[in-house]
Amino acid sequence: MAEFNLAIKKLTDSAKNWPIRIDSFSYKDVTGIGTGSVTFNSPLIVITGKNSVGKTTFLRAIWLALDPTKALDSALTTRKLQSGFLDILIHQNGIDYIEEINVENASKSNSRKSALSVFHIDSAEAISDLQQKLFILGAALDIVNGMPERVLASSKLDEIAFLTRREYECVTLYEVEIEGGISAPFFKVVYNSCGYDSTQMGSGEYASLFLWWMLDSAENGSIFLIEEPETFLSPLNQERLLSYLVTKIAKKKLCVVITSHSGNLLHNMPNGSVRFLERDKGGSVLVEKPDPTFLQSVGIYLKPDIFVFVEDNVAKIIGRLILERFDPTLARRCQLEPVGGEALITRSLTASMPNKFGLRFVGWYDGDQEGKIPANVQAFAALLPGSEAIETVLRKATIADPDTIGVILGSDRVRQVLQSLEGEDAHDWLWRFSAAIGRDPESVLSSMFYLWLRESANLTAAQARFDRFTSIATA
């Protein structure tokens, strides 16, 4: 987990300076996906969406733009991509290249400005097809006869054990040539004193080993386009694959774009890596921050994995409103817990460090704690908007514009109630104000918060505080 978190941080912090990356991709009048453009801000991008929105076509269009020679060898690619125009901006070792393709006239002789190592993997097709072709070649002795063997070292066995959840006693790798001159991995393994090979493995086991081989043997700075890598893998193996993939991307400076329906992959993705593909009138478009209802439409339900300590129930309500306003997807991952004051936030954070069991812990203090947060928890601390307690900030906004808050709340008694509550303690004021106008405190706080956000300076300040929160919660 520690290595995974470090790799995630590396991808996030260094995304703009990654040596190989796809910066943008544009498509016009392409069969199946129409017209659109997208910018990428991470070396790892995951494209998800409902069936039939064009995920496969989208990924194969990227493949055609990057490597027409190999892409045009695929019958499915040529079938899906029959017309339109593509251009893709690639950054490679400090140089920007734009590759342009007229789909209808594309040919294997299309020259490329960049020298890229591009690998496309259709997981569902590749695993079944390779196992079938290896089986046709015959028995293990016939397949590996005369082929150089590689007995994997203990460090590689540890990687494979993590990925497959099997502690093999021995793994021997052969790279064999199959139909069409394609090189494929053939494994002979010993597990629990029992020896067997790739033709006798289940699809999930061979899929894990195949993906390990592809990533392990890849040159630094390669680009991978992978269709549904979760195919054949159990939920836990899917999570293991993500950890291994992210670690390899960080170590080898890879650029990876995948399509997926797997909540186990999407739930743990780095911030900014997930894009939701949906259809509009012009074709298929990628949404950078999909609403949680979009994710739920493909069966992806985000679970809380970020615990946020706040001072009180007011901070909990405002914190939830801020999350829903700026990032509803992140909101689904956060569980806000009132602990009874800033001192108890600090105590809770101290008891929770380091982050345990794959969970993250954040202290979200009121704004009046700026400059007062103990040094030992500052790395895990964020502030709510304002330089005072959040209820004081909102109270002042309400007093400054009572008529607007009256319209929002549907009450003509706001001015009178405000006058009657002059001098009340800030913490008691909200509850007495809510009771006086006959509204529940949560709806009153929500109305006050959105009134306060109408001022552009307040919106900017809230965004800045939220950005700080996000950097901690998703680090």
C-alpha cells in the first residue's frame, strides 16, 4: 500500500512534466463517436461509461492516430473506424508532436512524426485467443522446444505473487512465436508442488500473468491502450492489478489509457484520472468529473474511504455542501464526523496517523484556526472558508442581505427575527433563528451558504480552501 500511495503521489505531482503523455485528442465526423475533443492531465486515464457509448471505438481511434501500422492489422478497428479525421497531441521527452489521420485514407504507410512504442491490448480477445493458439501448438514440450527459458528471480516472483495472489515455488517464462509472427508468453509454474503450464491455467490466472509480462517487458516511455483489463479477474485481483499498474507507470514512466467498467479499479484511481464517456447530439464526449449518478448507471457505487473530522454539526453540514458544490464524486467518498471542537480534531488526527487500512483521515478545521493548527497534524489539515467560525461567516452574510435570504427561505419575518436575536451567541444563534422562522437548521444553513457563495470573492476563497482539502484527501 505504501508503494502504491507513493506511486499515486508521483503520478499526481509530476503529471505536467511526465516524459511521455497524451495531452489532447480530437476527432471529427468519426463513425460511432462523432465530433469532439478532450485534454488529458494524467499519465493514467480510465474511460468508463454505459455500453454502446463508444468506449472501444474511442480507444481504437487513439490507437489508429498513434500507430496506424498496427491498428490497421485489426479487423475490428478497420470495421469500427471507416471515416472521419483524428489528431492527437503527444509530448515525448520535451518535444510536442501532432499526429493527424484521415481515417478513410489511412494506411500502414502513414508516416509518424514521433517514434513511439505503442501497445494495444484487448483483454477479452487476447487472453482467450492466445490460450487457444498455444493449445493448438501442442504439448508443452513441443511449444518450448529449442526456446530460451527464463527462470524468474525471487523479486519477479514477489510481483507475480502480489498480482495473482499465488505464491508460486517456481515460474519459468518462454517467449514463443505463434500465428502471424506474434510473440506470446508461455509460462510453466510450480504451485503447491504441482507443475502446470499456460494451456492448463484458468483464464484469470493467465490474464494476470500476461498483463504482468506486458508491463514488465515494456520499454521505458511506452504507451499502453488496454481494453477492460479487469476481464477474467476477481474483484480483489482487479485491485491488485491497479496497484501493480500504477507502480509500473511510475517506475517506467509509462502512459496508459484504459477502458473499464470495474468499480474496483475506478474507486482507487488517482485524482483526475477517470473520464466518463457519454453521448450528446454531436457524438460521444468525455466528462472529466462525472456526477455520481452517471457512475451508478454503470454499476459503480463509490464507498467512503476518506474520514473527515470536523468541529461540530454546522461544520459537517457546510463541509458536505462544499463537497457537493465542487466535486460530488469526492463527496461520496467522504464521511464527515463531528468531534466537538478543534482540540478533538487534532487528537483524532494524531490517533489516526499514519493513514491505516487503506483509509485516509483529514481534519477540516473552522477558518478561525488558521495559523493555530499544531505542526504535527498540519499535513493532514484543511480549513473551511472564512477567517472566523463558519457559522459566524454565514450569520454576517445573512444580516447583510436579509431580504434575499427571506425570499430563498420563503419567509417575510427574517428582518424581525434577526433583530430579536442581536447579541446571541454564534453557536446558539443558528438554531434559534431556524426555529423562529419554522425551518430546519440544515435547509437554513444551505440557503445561507449559497447566498454567501454569490459573491465572486467568496466563491474564489471557497474554491481555494476546497482545493487544499482535495490535495490532502486524495494524496
